[in-house]
Amino acid sequence: MFEAMTSTPVKGVRGAVARWNALDVLVRDGVFTAVLAPLAFAPAMAPLGAEFGDLAKRPYDMPGVLVTLLLWLPLVARRRWPGWCLALVAGAFAVHQLVAYPATFASVGLYIALYSAGAHGRRADGARLALVAAGAAALYALFVLGLHDRGSPLHASDFLLIPLALICCWAAGRAVRARQAGEEERRRLSVEAAMSRERARIARELHDVVTHHVTAMTVQADAAQFLLADAPDRVATGLGAISDSGRHALTDLQHLLGLLNASDDPTLTQHAKTVEATPHDTASDDTARLSDLVEKTRAAGQPVELTQTGEQPPTASGVGLAAYRVVQESLTNALKHAPGRRTLVAVHYTHDDIEVEVTTEGAPATPAATGVRPLGRGGGHGLIGLRERVGVFGGELLAGARPDGGFAVSARIPIPSGEHAVSRRRSE
């Protein structure tokens, strides 16, 4: 309950921030300028404003009011048109100092305009940047000569320090811009890497789906040819099994192609990953899928026995899918390389992991190494993909020949520790 009470204000704040960021920059900068305008023009804040000339002040007149407004109001366009904003504010500031209007806090708009020009101005090459710098230096020299002609008490060293302060404001904006550009580049590379991983995952899914279904259809079609002569009444059953396998293959392919299209959108990719990482409410989905897979393999002519022991805890679909793919790839290999041989599928669920073992019996006379050997670099694409899939969860997969000439695949897939807490909360 406490989490629900605290999460509601947080979501409200995040929603407000998202809506604010969705507004046009002119609107946001306009709000910023209007909200701070009373502070900028407040007489009490005037001594804190920028003051360069130290000339004797003259009272405001109508042109002086307009010049003072130009010190602040152009900040509305500080991000949309930073160059024009800086030109207007700098020009108004020069006039304000040369005519010696009273000090105002609105003059700090020069610092903000310089920062905005550095942070949001267009990228310029070295030649253009040097030309702009030369123009700015010439205008500043004219400004200094004007102040000196009007009797400014500042010394030459003061006029040299002033541009350093202005350059620091611009450089701060450039530094922030460079940091933001670096972050955007890192985000872009991260998104590309995530999309590449997603495409690789989908490629493995396509391999598993196509190999399994097409292999089953091929075996069923071969069997139907023999049944035409020996048992014509069973041909319809075989053709029905081929049709079912084809429909399942099309459904799976359409789903995976949809994921492949969605992987081009980082938001959809992240949503798919979130859905995949969501724990199941029950274990019935994975149990039903394994049973259905075994039934389809039996229909293809492979004698398969399925044994499931232990109580399956709620797990993320990625863990259950990995176990399913181990069984699917193993049965596909059995159909291709050991058709008609008895195949045993054993799945054992514990609180910490899922153990899968698929063994296919063979002829005792077939030479084979003793025991199950770890999968080496020479393994097939499907088994290598399975090893990578299981390795994502910190598990291991072994595959190798059996003494009787058969083949065995065993895998242990740990259940991530975070899912145990989910399981406990759901049981409570």
C-alpha cells in the first residue's frame, strides 16, 4: 500500500515533466523569460547586474526602456535562434552601457545569451568560427573605444579581463553541448547494440522454428509415400499432420517477422523485452507447450516419451522459452539423424533451476565415445545457438554421443534470483 501511495505522486511528476519536455522550445523559453522577468527588472536586483563602463548614469527615457527590454526579452528565442538572440542582447547591452542608463539585473541576459549560443548554436568549422571571432573582437574594440571616449574610468587590464569572462560563458555552453552530444552518441550506440542483439535472438528463433517444422513436414511426407502402398487409410492422418505443421510454422514465422519489424523501434524493442521478462502467473503454459511439441513429434513418426518432475516455479518467459528450445532442437535433431528411434525427454523443475535431458537411443554397434561430451566449436548452428541461449542465464549445455550409438543433450538453466522473490510474493 505504501509503495502504491508513493508511486502515484512520482508518476504524476514524471508525467508533468514529459508533457513539459514535449512543448516547443519557444514555449518553454517564453515561460522561462516571463517568469523571471519580474526578478530581472526588480530595482532591488539592479546592483547585481552586469556593469562594464562605470559611467555617470542618466535617467531612463523611452529609448532607454526599449533598450532595457531588449536585454531580456530576446531570450525567448535563445534556443530556437541563438545567434539572433545574442546579436540583439549584445547590441542592446552595448547601447545601454554607452548611453549609461541605470543598472539593471536584466543585463545578465548577455551571459545567458552567450551560454545559449555556445550550447545551441549551429556547428561551425574552423574558418567560420575564426571569422565570427574576428568580427566579435572588432565590435568589442569599437565598444571599448566608445567607452573610453565617453570617459570610462576603467583601465586597459579591465577591458582585457571582461572578454575572458564573456568567453567563459560561451565555453560553458560549448562544454555542455559536447557532453550532451557524447551522451546522445552513447545512447545511439546502445540502441544499435540492443537492436543487433534482438535481431540475433530472432535469427536463432527463426532457425529453431523453421528447422523443427520443416523437418517434421519432410519426415511426415516421406512416411506418407510409404503409406500410399502399405496403408492407404492412414495417408489422410499423415497429410493432416503435415498441414498442422505448416500452419504452426506460418504462425510462428509471422510472429517472429513482427518482432523483427518492431526491433527497428527502440520503444517497441524495450516493450518486447519487458513483456518477455515478466514472470508467468502459472506454469501451465510451458507444460502445455512441451506436451504439444511432443505430440507433434510423435505425429511425425518419432517415438517420444515426456517426463516432467518437480514443481515448476513462476519464471520469466525467457527461462521457460530456453528450456522449450532445448527440447525442440533436440527433437528436431532426432527426427533428422535418428528417425524412428526411441527418444526420452526428461524435465526436472527445482526452486533454483530447470534441468532438461533429451536422449535418443541408438544401435549398440555404432562406435561412440563414452559419456556425454561438452559441445565444441564444431557443433551445429542450432546447438551453438542453444548454448548461447542457456548461457545468457548462467546455465550450461552438454551434448554428445552415447555408448549405445544414440545422442544426448542435457542443460541446466538457473532461475534468476530476482524471480524467487516474485514467486514468494505471489504465493503469499
